[in-house]
Amino acid sequence: MGYLEHLSKDKKLAPVLTGAPYKLKKQKLVYLHLCGSIMSQQLSTKVAAVIWKRFLALFEDESPTPEQILAIPYETLRGIGLSNAKANYVQNVARFTMEQGMEWDHLKKMNDEEVVSHLIQIKGVGRWTTEMLLMFALGREDVFAVDDLGIQTAMKKLYKLDDSNKKDFREKLLKISKKWSPYRTYACLHLWNWKDTAPVKNATSS
């Protein structure tokens, strides 16, 4: 059974499952993907893309090793548009990769929670960032980003949920998402797309 057939069992989610099926890609240079995720936090897609392009241009083959990233002066990282914090966090990722390891072959043997536990040791890397990495770098199919504002906005609208009590709201989201397993990543992808393309009518949008 494909993921669309499974997710369509949720009658409220079914209308959201439009377009061609998503395919998850895998990024072998996990540390580089993580650096990009950190740079894009709280920025528009357009601004994040500009900073990422500037960052890659600092390196001859645009595919730097952790050692090469760490060798870039802090002032240079600030100069491409990174905040103080993000410049530090990018260096933290490179340093952690050299000391603790972030190799594809190592991470692929871990389950999702083991990957999260391993990577949130890095200052500047939280659970949300790690969940995005699980989805978009490791290609894991069953990740639910419960704390993502876009997912919360979409599910609040789709399932007509009350979010006045944050704890109860979060538990409702987790309960709904359980029936999507083992394809929760795909559900998230469709919810993000639906939130960005659906007409906004009597609903708040992030």
C-alpha cells in the first residue's frame, strides 16, 4: 500500500493529498544540510537562499568539509549575513562533526529518537531542526513535526481545533497524527503545501 492510500483513510486529511506523490531525497553530507537548516531559521526562503549561496561561495567546490567550515573566520561568517548566534552554531556543527561524528553510515543505523538525542547535544540544534533533518536529509518517512508552526496552523484549520490550551492542543495533534504512521512525514509535506496554497478564509495564517 502506498502512502497516499494509507493517509486517505483519514477523511479530513484526504482532500489535502493533492498533486503528485512526494519522494524523499537523501543528503549524504548531513552536517552541511544541518548548517543550512540553522542558517534558514526564522528567515524567509528568499533571504535564506541568498545567505546559503554566499556561504557555499566561500569554498572552492561548494562542498566544504567540517574542517574547512571551521577554518572560515568568524568575521567572514558574520559578513555573509549570519547573526552572532548562527555563526557560532554553524561552527558548533562543524566541530561536533569532527569530534563526535555525523556520518551518513553512522546515522542511518540509528532510529529517529537516537538521531535526535545525538544531535541536540549541539548548541543551536533543537528538536525541530533535527526533525527537519530526519525528513529532508535522512529521508525518514514517519516523522511528525508537532512543534512546527505551519503544521499547527494547518491542522488547527483542517480539524477545527482549539489551541487556547497549548498542552491539550499538542496532545490532540499527536493523537491525530498517530493514525498516519508509518507515513507521517508525507502528511506533513502535504499539510505544508496545503497551508501555503489553500485560500485563507476566516483563518489565521502564519
